[in-house]
Amino acid sequence: MASYHIAIGDSLKRKGNKVIYAFTDKMPFYIEDLNLGGADYYIFSEEFEKKYNNDKLDLDVNINYNKTFFSEYDRNIVYGKMKYEGNEFYQKLISNLSVFFEEIFQKYKVDFCIYETISNSFAYMAYEIGLKYDVQYCGYAGSRLKNRFELYTDEFGSIKLFEEIFVNMSYDSLDISEKNEVEDYLTSFNSPVIPSYHPKNTVLDWNFSFYKRYFNKEKFNLFIGSFRYFIDHRNKLKFGFQTGNPVKEQLKSVIKQIRKRAIVARSRGFFDKPNYKESYFLYPQHFKPEASTSVMARNYCNDISVIENIAFNLPFGSYLYVKEHFVNFGRLPSSYYKKLKNIPNVKLISCDENTKELITNSKGVVTLTSTVGYEALLLNKPVFVFGNVFYQCHPNCRKLDSFENLFSELNNLDLDLDESINKKFVATYRKITFPGNIYYHIADENYTKEDFSTLIINALYERFNFKV
């Protein structure tokens, strides 16, 4: 990732901008031969080590620092990437993250912070401290529209921007080419399979070739870099909190892929075939851990608890169909599926089942932030959402802040079926996205760092009306 971000920095410098880099630790320097072109850069692990015993850190009582660390906890501690270091360590870690960005933003007049979506504590702290200093966060992310991407410019994406455009848009004012694209896209939902933005047969798939996953130049460089990093930092690995022991993590990754095949084989027996004659609501499981849950639905990350609360608030006689995520399949132990199977009105549905049929035959979709909620809205089904997601302003989507009123909400399935709503909705989404593929790790072999940086820079300049 670092070399792609440096390509963005190089492009910005050529346009006359000053660029400062911030790294969590030195691991990227061991994987690739990074050339920062003389730019100023800061490495958090080194600053953290220096200030570890400094208890006089000036913190802002108005910032929810604990919130910024939840995604790290969810990903690294709950899922076993890093060992638990004790209460005092995490207090020092979070407070030092705050000071790290405070010092950078105080020293420089930073206008923009460019990264991926807010998906970890390093990015989240940059966002929160940036708010104090008028620093605009810009996180790139793929969109639900194929070969288009988004710039997340607020905490949960671009929700405010989307709603503003959606409320004020006149569909009739669009030119004919825009209308044709929107209507062609909606027409594609009439096919047996919903149009997918997600390419298949990539490293994200549970059944991707083991050989292709690990026997390639990228993995070789990663392993060699990890070993060199470990040798040089073996006595201070805890300060590189996101990397930890990289050699151990590489080995654990291989073991997980082997275990995944076994888990898949054992777990298939837990899934039910959908019965489209019965009454059910659909709950799509999320791929975890990732920003869509640990950031955008932080209060609803305990899957068992969420599914229990939904199931016991369903209209009597209805089932909750819990559909497995195809990327998540093989990551969860059999004990997880057994717990779900013990809930009387829950049925587990395989990731191989047709999502469109599941949506169209359901009473509605209950979700945190899933793309299935977006698809259900375009298929004229009611959606009940607990997280923070751009489509929550759709008239047929109901944003819920607790489970308290879920039963009454699920008993009211009234819809606004004005066909112009979905046209305006998709048109709005196109307006906040940009053309191009930013999935550099699964792009074709001719895709370059310059291609990637050009997409990001063009989007940045367009969003903020800069002169190119």
C-alpha cells in the first residue's frame, strides 16, 4: 500500500503541493524500496517508544479516544492478530496516537489527509484530530457501482453529501446520457442475478487458489521484509502495534487458509435451503472485521447478540434468514454456527444461494450496513438499518438506533413505490462516485501506481473544485 500512497504524494508534489507522510511503523520500508523524494515523514512507533513513559500528555476531553481504538480491538485483539498487552499499554498507545497527530497538524498547515476509508485507529485518530485543525479527511473506497469508487469525506463515508444531493436533485434536469446510464443500471436488476460490483475469483474469495495466494513475488517480498523487520525490531515489536510480529503473522495466515478449508467442509451441514413459501426477513452477515461494522456500526458488532435481538423481535410466525458472506465463509468456527442454530426462528443460509431470490421473496431486509440493503431498496423491499450508511436516507429505509422499536417497525412494511425515487437514488450515487478501479491488488497486470494515483488525484480535485 505504501508505494501506491507515495505515488499519490508524487503526483501532488508535481502539482505544487507540499506532502508529509505518516507511517505507523517502519514495516513498509522493509517490504519495498520506498523513495519519499525528500518529503518530511513521521513514524509513530518511534515516537511512541520515545514517549512511552511520559505521563504528561495533553489530551482533549471532548474527543472520544476509546471510539477510535475499537476497530483495532475488533480486528487485532478479538481476532487474534496481536496479543493483549495490558490496560496501561493501551492507555499509553491511544494517548500517544493523539499527540502524534496533534504535533504534525500543529507544525504544518495541513489541508487534506489522504488514506483509505477510516478502518483502523491510526486513520481514525488522524480524522478526529484533523477536525480540530480543519484538516479534510479523504478516504478512497470502492463503490457498489462496478468500476467506480468513492471518496469518504466524513466519519461514515459521504452520508451528508449524498443526502444533500438526493434531497435537492431534480431527475428531469439530468442530461440524456446520465438518464440512460441510470435506467440501464436499474434494468439490469431485472436479470436473475443482481449486478455485482465485486469481481469474482480474487484473493478475497475463500476458495481462491492456495498456490496463487502464497507463491508469488508480492508474498515473497512480504515474507523477506517481515523477517528483516523482525530481526531489527524484535525487542520493541509492541510499539509497532499494527504489525506486531510479522513473521508470526505470515505463518498464522498460511495456517488460517489451511484451516479455512476444513471449516468450510464441516460447516456446510449447518445451512438450510430457503423456503420461499414461508414468511421471513433476511439478515446478510457482514465480512468481519472491517470498517463497515467496526467503524460504521460500532455498537452492533457482536453478531450473536444482534441476530438474537432481531430474531426475538420478529412478527410471530416469521423466520430470520441469516445469509453467510462469501468472503467470510470459512473464517468462523463451527461453534458460532451452532449458537445461531439454537435460536428457534433463525435459519442459516449458504453464501451460494441466489441473493436476488432471497431479497425478492423476503418481507424485508434487516442489516447493519450491508450492500444487500442497497440492493433490496432498488428491488422495492423495506430495509431496516442499524449502522451508518449512505442509503439510509432512501424513503424505504428505516434507520434504527436500538432494538427497542424493532418489533413495531417490522410490522409496518409500507413502501413508497414511486419509480422516480430509485432513479433519483442511483443518479445521486453516481454523482458522489468516480469512474475507475482502485482495487490495485486485484487489478490487471498492466495497472500501475500512476494509474491509481491519477484516479485519486482527479477525484480529489473534482470533489473540491480545484484547478488541475
